[in-house]
Amino acid sequence: LLLAAGAFLKSSPRWYRWLLQHRVLGPYLRNFLLHKAIPLKVKVISVSLVWITLSYCAVFLVEHLMFRLLFVLLAAGITIHILSYRTLR
């Protein structure tokens, strides 16, 4: 969502405004832009989906140990990044 907002900011101010005013997605973006914080529910969902997705890839899609380790390291890095933001209450 943040990547889309950043891309729209650079390419299409009209789509950027639409995204900020979206009834479901807009509040998440506005809260992040104003407070640099992520709601606890969003943190839990994001971290869970990252680990589920990358664990699945590591276990079922790749055979080499090196790639499995890279998936785990990627998941850990993304988790640290998400958790580094304040929690919006």
C-alpha cells in the first residue's frame, strides 16, 4: 500500500489523492503519513502474512538450503522493519 502511494505520488497526483481518500485504504495511509505509526491489528496481520508466505516458499518451492535461508532472513528483516514503527492506538 505504501509502495503504491509512493508510486502514485511520483506519477499521478490524481491517483494519489484517490488513494488517500479511499474509504478503506485512506485511513491507513493518512495515519501512517501523519503519525508514522501502524495500528496493532495491521502489524499482526502483516507480520503473519509475511511469515506464512515466505515459510511456504522456503519449505515447498525451493530445494536449496541457501534460498531457504534467504527467505527466512528476508522475513526476519521485514518483521524488524514493520515492528520498528510505533504502534497506533
